[in-house]
Amino acid sequence: MEKEQKAWKVPHTFIIVFFVVLAAAILTYVVPKGQFTTEEITFMQDGEEQTKTVLNPDSFSYLKDDDGNLIREGTGLFEPGGGIGFLNYVFEGLVSGDKWGSAVGVVAFILIIGGAFGIIMKTRAIEEGILKVIERTKGKESLIIPIMFFLFSLGGAVFGMGEEAIAFAMILVPIMIAIGYDAITGIMITYVATQIGFATSWMNPFGVAIAQGVSGVPVLSGAGFRIIMWIVFTLVGIIYTWRYAQAIRKEPKRSLSYASDEYFRKEGRVQDLNTKFTLGHSLVILTVAVGIAWIIWGVVEHAYYIPEIASQFFTIGLVAGIIGVLFKLNGMSWDDIADGFIDGAKDLLPAALVVGMAKGIVIILGGDSPDAPSVLNTMLYGAGQVVGDFPEAISAWCMYVFQSVFNFFVVSGSGQAALTMPLMAPLADIAGVSRQVAVLAFQLGDGLTNILVPTSAALLGTLGAARVDWGIWAKFIIKFMLILFVLSSIFVITATLIGF
């Protein structure tokens, strides 16, 4: 009698991050620490002079002891006094950074918008709205995919959408499941679309503009080539997502997220509900729509970021809760506002914890400060030395590969630009590659890998909102990532050959 073959189960995201942290800790015993010095540079953006602190690429030095030996300190098992030990990675990762990003700001952001949407869900306006969407789009459901993908990709290209996708996924994932698709489709048309736009942007202020300024390239130059690239990548993303979604609609159980999607099928109870879309529900939906418009306006006009956006979502949730109580939606009381906030934050707690854990990887490697001794700086320097030893097109491609790998450790677009471009720009000169191509390699490597790397807070937050484990996501997205990798390679090599 044949033994039944057991299907391989993807490890939990916490387990995957743990072993990556372990690998990083082992590296600290093998790779010596190094550091750069930093300098202030200025560049023009939107007619205003901007200042940025960047590393000096010629200033790298290894950390040595009194006898001139390279220092490989290694990571201890546990360090008291706020030190960095292997077992400290969860706490230190969670409290690292500030309210403008990194871990602690993103953790708070995830919990607050989770709480805000918990209140909104208490009103059942979203469920009733879903029924209306289904009713209005009967026979035209597939139009939602290209329209949403295009809009989110445009948002990524124009003002660098990323973390905002977490909140939009909370709205669109249940809709996708209700009309016969799955949570993965919802992630593709929100977060993945923003990152495709981010990576191929001609004007993203957090990525390409900073990279061009740091590299001494006219800011927002080369827009024509990049707009063509954005159109091609966005079209490929729409076609891939649309074909996948149609296949899942025909055979829902083929979806890797079919089991976890049961949460939305059960919570929404879409099949059992009769439409009872009242004035109160309309006002809640209107509050959400106006709030999102407010957020977009703030991001575009005033560069609102995590602190402001979190407070805006809290306001949206609070107003929705008050409407719910006043109109007795779903029998809501004042206490239900608090309960809804708690339930919503609780649902996204695992995603918030993973953000901190993933940041622990960078902390174990010594942090991402260029002027502080770290293993990460040594890795950056070593990769830079290799890039300049090949023919032009291959050197440019190697820059793209390097930026893709480095993004695992420094997910921030502006942070990665400040760290890597001062090194890549002069290396491009040596290799005979234009600095414009070096910026292109940076933006593609930085943006597209955000779709996969478990160190991306925005990705993990979106997956948490969609209740999809990172291991499941990685299993699904790897094929699409290979398509994007090939497409990016073609654009980088083509740009080099035509003298972009």
C-alpha cells in the first residue's frame, strides 16, 4: 500500500524571518565591519534646492583593532542594556526608527488603520456596499481589474504610493472575493500595482527624483523613456492579473489563498444577505471616499506621510463610527466603536509584529547608517567593486541585480538611493554606463523587489489585511517576479545600448 504523499507546507512568516535573522547573525562572524564617511549634497527638485546626506564612495574603510586586524565581532546570543543580540531582534526591530517610517512608525500605522477599518466594518457599510457593487457590475466584473490596476500603478508612479495600499486592500479584497476572485487578485490590483508604478516612475519624489539628484542627473529627466516603460509594465501587470483572476473564477479552489479567503466569505456572508443599503450606509461609504480623497490630496500637495495618514484614517474610522451609532447601523452602540477599533487592530497585529521582526535583520547586520561600522556597509562596498569589472551592458545589468538584492536589507526608496547611488554613480562612469542608466537600475531594483521581500513593511501590512501568509504569497508571485525580472533586464540593457 502506497503511503500518501504529504504536501509541503510553507513555513509561517515568523519562522522564515527567524531563520533569515539567524543567517544574518552568522554572517557577522564571517564578514568584517566597514564604514563610509558622509557628506551633504544639494540638488534642484520642483524649482527648490534640496539637501541630502549621502556616503562618500571613496571613503570606505574596514574596522580594525590596534594590531591592524579586521574586526569580525559577531552577534551575541543576548545583550543587556538595549544592545543588539540575536534574541533581542524582535524588540529592537519593533522599536527601531521613528514615526516617519522604519519599524515603529509603520507598526503604529498598521494598528491604527486596522482599528479604523474595524470600526467601519462594525457598521456593515462595506458588506452592503459590496452587494451594491455586485449588483451594478453584473456581467462587467472583469472591468474592475484593469481600472483599479491602472489607477494604483499611476498612484505609485506619481506620488510613490506604498503603505497606503494596506488600507485600500481592506476595501477591495472582500469585493474581489465576493465577485468570485480571491485575495491574491485584490493584492495584485492594489499593492503590486503601486510597486510597478513606483519602480517605473518618471516623477516619483521618493525614488527616482532623489536618485537623480544624488547622482548629479537633472531631476525628472529621461521622462519619455520611463513613461514608455511604465506603460509596458502596467500593461503586463494588468494582463497577468486579469488572466489569473479569470482562471480562479472558473476554478476557485485553484487559488492558493482559498482557505484563508474563507474568513471573508464567512464574515461577509455575502450569499446570505439581502441588500439593505440605507442612508447611514451611504454616509459611511461617503466618509471613506471623502477621507481617501483627503489623503490623496495631502500626499500630493503637502507630502503627507505615515503620521498624517494614520491620523487621517483614524478620523475616517471615528466619523464612520459616530454615523453608525446615530443611524443604529447593525445595532451599534458607543462601546461598539471601541470594540471595533480593538478587533480591527487585533486582526493586523501579526502583520505589525512581522514588520518589527524583519527590521531585526538589518539591525543584526549593524544597521543601515553609512557612517557607522556594519556588515551591511561591507556588503555594499564589495558589491560595488564587482560591478565595474564587466562590459557596459553587463555592468548596468549587474547594478540592477545588486539593487534588487540590496533592497532586501534597505526597503526605503529614499534610504536606498542615499546609500547606494553615491557609490553606483561614479562606478557607472568607470564602467562606461551613463548615470541615467544607473538611476534606472536603481529604481527597477528598488521598486519591483518590494513585491516579494519579507522586509517590506507595506507588503506585509497588505498581506495581513488580506489574511495571506507571506509563504503563500511567495509561492504565487515568484512566476510573475521572473517575468518582471526579464522585462527589467531588457529595459536596462536596451537603455545602455541606445545611450540613455
